[in-house]
Amino acid sequence: MPEQDSELTNAQLAAMCRQFASLMHAEINILDIFDTLREQSDSAFFQEVIDSIREDVEMGRTLATAFSRYPQTFSPFFISMVRQGELEGELDRTFDLLADHFESRMDETVDAHRRREGGAFDLETVAAVFQWLFIWLTALLAFAALGAGLVWYATAPAEGGLPGETIPNVLLLVGFIMLLGVIVFSRGRKRR
């Protein structure tokens, strides 16, 4: 595939990842790594990308977030690997693995431009796009279940069979579990 001004080949990505891994392993400051990568590149597009990523990292953004600003250049696989490497504190190993990945695909289409075959359905992408809908719908159902259970208890006759009633107890339990799930899921998603 001929190189265009606005994309990087798998060979360029492999070289960048290998060099990044080597410099990380040598415990070079990450901002200095970007300076080195920029100086050693002949591609104006790559230099622009590196400058932008360096600025983002310097401003306190994660490396994965900085790379994710270029979805036409860095695939979701690349970004998730970098994110995982950051979480585990193993960026040098992660970039070595990414270099191996790109070296094994030298003659293929760049990952960021690879089309899904046969109109494959990507559940992860759909979930990411609609995550707010899932969270709010579940929260709404949790509050409805909690409210129904509380109303049931509040309106029950004094001589009624409460608190051993099955339906209000189940509603309260299900509502509480769903609300707890919403809180845990939404807090976990924000950390990424």
C-alpha cells in the first residue's frame, strides 16, 4: 500500500513501537522519548502526531487518551493495549508486543483502516456508544423497583403480613443490586 501523507504504515508503526519500548526500558523520560521520535522521523504527518501526543501527555492526559485522538492512525487494538500497559505499569513490554504485532503485518493494510469482514457486528463499539443509555436505563429501573418496594411497605395495612412479604422484599433487593451495579459500572468506566 503506498504511503499517504496522512497515515502511517505498519513498518513505521513497528519502528515507532520498538524505539518507544527501548527508550522506556532505558528509563528515559516520556517527553524526551517523544522528542527523540520526532527528531528521527522524516514524515511531517508523524511529527505533527507526535507533537500533539506529547502536548497531551504534558498536560496530564494518559498516553492512551492522547493516541486515541488519532483514530485513523491508531487502531482501537493499539489504544487498548497502551491503556492496559499504563494500568499495569508495563509500557515497555506493551510497546514491544505492539512492535511484534506490526512487524508480523508489514504487507497488510494498516490496522486502523482495516474493514470488518462481512459486516461483522462489534458489540464493544455499540456498548461504548450507548453506554450512557444502558447506565441510565438500569438506574431508572433500579429506582422504580426501590420506589415500588417502599410504596408497598408504606401503604400496607398495619396488621398486614409485612416484613415477610415476598414481593416488596424482592423489589427492594433487585432495586438495590441494580443501583449498586450502576454505581460500580459507572465508576469503573470513568477510570478508563
